[in-house]
Amino acid sequence: MTALTQPAPPPATSSLAMIRTLGVVATVCGVLLVLTYQNTLEAIEANKRIALQRAVFKVIPGAATMQAYYVSPTGVVEANGAPPPGGLKFFAARDAAGQLKAVAAEAGAMGYADMVRVLYAYDPDRQVINGFGVVAHRETPGIGDKIITDRGFLDNFRALDARLNDAGTALVNAIKGVKHGARQHAWEIDAISGATVTSRAVAKGINDSAGKLLPLLRPHIEKLKEAP
Amino acid sequence: MIPGRQQPTNLEEFLEGLWKQNPVFVMVLGLCPALAVTVSAVNALAMGAATTFVLLGSALLVSLLRNFIPREVRIATYIVIIATFVTIVDYLIAAISLTVYEALGPFIQLIVVNCMILGRAEAHSSKNPPLRALTNALGMGLGFSLGLLALGSVREIFGSGSLFGIALFGADFQPWVVMLLPPGGFFVLGAWLLLFNWWRARTPAALKAAEVQSHG
């Protein structure tokens, strides 16, 4: 009878070796991560600033500088750090001579697939929304994403009525999206045919944002015009 | 190395991922990014480059530490290493270009669960010295990028009528929007797999036929 030759079992690994390995690997990886984070932070922040500035300048043609502010019931402060309670962010854009061109703010509402985030410009003298750009969306390509390119849709934002009532507490007329071809008033947004859900999301987002921001902003517009 | 099998040369090691074991067309691995971000050639290249970077980084580290990592904790170790390089590439892309970063969206972070990378660490890097592991990882990364580019360029040509952002067909072209949607990804992948497998099946048969002829 031949004895079965069994391979020797592998030597047992000590618990210490396992913990040591995991500890060393985690430490090496931790150091790599922290180094990368610290070295890329400045470039990432700069990229974000440039991207935001580009987006604001696109909705406010002719702007040369911009500054971010928070407006709250207590007043307007420059946006450095945490927002004050109830504070809303907006951007004031000025031309090369330092004159206030318009203010811009971000708005968002649920579209067909996800949040549609847009940037709009508000002209305080004429009390109209006269600039529009898409910040982020996940709408269907070829349908919902027409809000970026559709000429007819973008024409809605030449002078979209955003007048405040005499007390300055709310919009006189709520901004709303209407079916393609059914626009009758200056505060209505003519939807893109086939992309009504996305168009209405844009209208709702702007209405919600402007309805809150503009009443807060109204008492400070004159001051904003003076400040360089 | 498997006993009795000859050690592959560096060139074979490199070509393995590019052709013989192409991650997209042969192993059909890493399909989540392959289908999700390949709506344009630029996106495909960026995703390919990011994945190649993670493959190279993790292959080097796993290979260097291969004699030091006990079998029992190897998967945990590989995952930590891969996650580290994915986070690094995430920061790097955001620092280089926010446009690319936003186009790729959450799929950069999802490289962490690309089975091809853990597969390479387990099947190759943990058994080979650093240079060999890097060569193989580079081949795999380029093979993956090539697969993504094959998908991305076809989808961009039909879905947007352009390639690398350059319009090809003029204003009259009506884009095939379905190509930019998930089903389009499957259509194109299916077509490429068909072509690739037909080619692979055909080559040995053709050789055999030629051989028979020459002997006959």
C-alpha cells in the first residue's frame, strides 16, 4: 500500500503580520492621498472660480468683473465663508467702468431625469430677467438638452418680466412655463415642443429663486450700484 | 508563474492586454464605464487614461509589496491601494480640467469597482516583479482605452455627427440620439464584439485552410 503524499499545509500567518500589513499599507496610502489633496487643492479651487466666472459672464454679456455676495434679511455681505442664516447667494457683475450690469443667481428644479440647475441674470433697472445659462443637467440628449441651444426657448430670456409688487415682497406675476406656442404674457416661458417637462423645470426653478431673492435684494440695489 | 509554462517576454506581456486578453472585447470586463461614459471620443480617452493611471499605480504598489502581503488580507490590501489611486486620479482630473471632470461625473470614483483592476492585482501584479507588472498593466490600460475609444468614436459619429468635437456631416445631419443613450452603448458594444470575435475566429481557420492547401 502506498502512502498518499499530502502537500504540507502552508505555514500559518500570524495575526500580527496581518495587522502590520494592513497598517503599513493604510499609512502609505494615507500619506499619498494627503499629499495629492494638498498639492491639487489650489488648482481645483482656481478651476472652479474660473468656471463660475465664465458662466456668469456668459449670462451677462459685457461684464468685466464679478463678485459673489450673500443677501439675507440683515443685509448684503461679500460671500467669503459660510452664508448668514437665511442668506441667498448672488453675483453682481460690473462692466469695465465699474457700473453694475446685472445680478446673476443660480436656480434649480427637478426636471425629467434629475435637478436642472441654471444661472439667470436680472436687470434691476428694467426688472426683467435677461440672461440664461444651464449649469448642470442630466436630461435626455436631443430632447431635454435643447434648453441649452434652442433659439426659440432662449428668446424667452430677452426680457422675461420679473417685476416686484409695490411693497416689494413678491413677484407681481409668477414666472411659469406654458405649452409651446401658448405664450401670451411677458412673464411666461414658452416651452420647447417635446421637452415641456424640462422647460417647466427651468421656469419653476427661476420663479422659486427670483421669488425669494429679488424681494430680499430690492432694498440694497442702490447700494450695490454705488459700491465698486 | 505556472510551472511548465514558459515565462512570457516583455512584448508578449504588453500585447496581452492590447489584443489577446483585451479587457473590453475579450474579457468583457469593466463594462460600467465602457457603456456609461463613451458618448464621445474625448470622454472615452479621458476615462481610458484615468483607468490606465489607476492600473499602473496599483500594479506597481501591489507588485512591490507582493512578498509582504499575507494571503488572508490580500483583497483588503488591494482594495485600499486601488481606492487610493482612484482618489488621486479624481483630484488630478479636477485640477487639470473641470470640463472633463464634470463630463465623467461619478464614473471616475466608480473606477474603484472596475473588476479589471482588482483582477489584474490578484492575477498578475501579486505574482510578478514590478517591471513585468507595469508592462502588463500598461498593455491592459491601453487595451481598455482602445476599447473605450472604439465605442466612443462610433457613438459620437452617429449620435452627434462629429468626432473629437469636429463636425463631420454638415448641418443637415439628423443625429441618432439613441446612440447617446444606454441602448446605443449596448448596440455599439454588440457590434464591436461581433466584429472582433468574427475576426478572431476567422484568422486560425484561414491559417488552417492555407496550411491544408500548401500540404495538399
